[in-house]
Amino acid sequence: MSLPSTAIEPLRFREALGHYASGITVITSHIDGEPIGFTCQSFHSVSMSPPLVSFSVMSGSASYPKIRRAGRFAVNILSDEQVGISNQFARRGTDKWRGIEWQESPLGNPVIAGSLHWLDCEIYAEHVAGDHLIVIGEVKALNLQEAAAAQPLLYFKGQYRNIAVHGVV
Ligand SMILES: Cc1cc2nc3c(=O)[nH]c(=O)nc-3n(C[C@H](O)[C@H](O)[C@H](O)COP(=O)(O)O)c2cc1C
């Protein structure tokens, strides 16, 4: 028996979403002397006034309950030299911080060395959405130093990419 045409098959859904190219971030926080972090593609801008951003996190995330408790997080926007960092922070149950250089942001969140840019946020709201939570953050501080040569790490159709040609369309 064939499925009704309205059924969204998970693999197809994933594949469709893969056509939307994005950057990659690591969402970090710090609580009880422990740095926290996970790789996150679902970072978005939300509002200019107040300055709000969002990310979606799966409800089974081990990191997010700690981030919620801390009440704040940093968004580390990765550069194309940080593929290893993206993979490292996507592996649950491992020492994600092994070999990672970082320093504290103004709000006390870890800022990963070599990131393209960072934003320092306080949790503003949280909404349940299916098997994920949408977390809204109010931006309280920003990176003020531009890393001139750095290029973004991109993600498209399930693979890491970089901007091969430094041209503007
Ligand atoms: C490229 C990439 C993008 C990801 N984006 C997200 C995301 O937007 N939200 C999310 O919850 N997990 C995302 N993940 C998966 C988490 O990084 C991964 O499940 C991580 O182990 C969660 O760690 P935790 O359980 O310690 O929180 C992504 C993974 C990769 C490799």
C-alpha cells in the first residue's frame, strides 16, 4: 500500500531542507565551572529592536538544560578552518572541549578562538516546537574585532563547503 501523498517522509524532508545553505555555529555556555557547547545550524536573526536571535535545539540535547540553567549563551560563528570544531561539538558524550582554545565573553560564555564572529546573549524566551525547542536570545554584546582574512564555514546538502571564489554575486 502506498503512503498518502501528504505524508512527509523524514529522509525527503531532511533532503529538502538541505537545499537551504547556511553557516554553522557552536552555541556555548558555562555553568558550575564547566564549559558547554553544541554544533548548531539552526541559528537565525529574529528582531532588530530589541536585538534578538534564535536557535532550535532537539529536546533530547544534553547541553541545553545546562544552557537554560545558566540563562545565557554565546553564538560562535565558525570559519572555514573550523570543520574539526564543528564535528567535535556535534559528538555527544565526548570531551567536546579537548584541545579547544577559548576565552570568556562579557557575559561569561566561552568564545572559541578563531571563530569568524560571536554574539553574547541572554535567554529571552523558549518555545516548544515538535521535537525541538526554539530558543530566543537577546544580544548583549558582540565581537568588535573583524578577522579580515577569515571566511565562513558553510553547510549545504549535508556537506561542509567554503566560499571557493571570493566574489560577490
Ligand atoms: C552541521 C551540524 C548542524 C547541527 N545543527 C543542530 C541544530 O541546529 N540543533 C540541534 O539541536 N542539533 C544540531 N546538530 C546536532 C548536535 O550538534 C549534536 O546532536 C550534539 O551532539 C548535541 O550535543 P548535546 O546532546 O551534548 O547537546 C548539528 C550537527 C551538525 C553536524
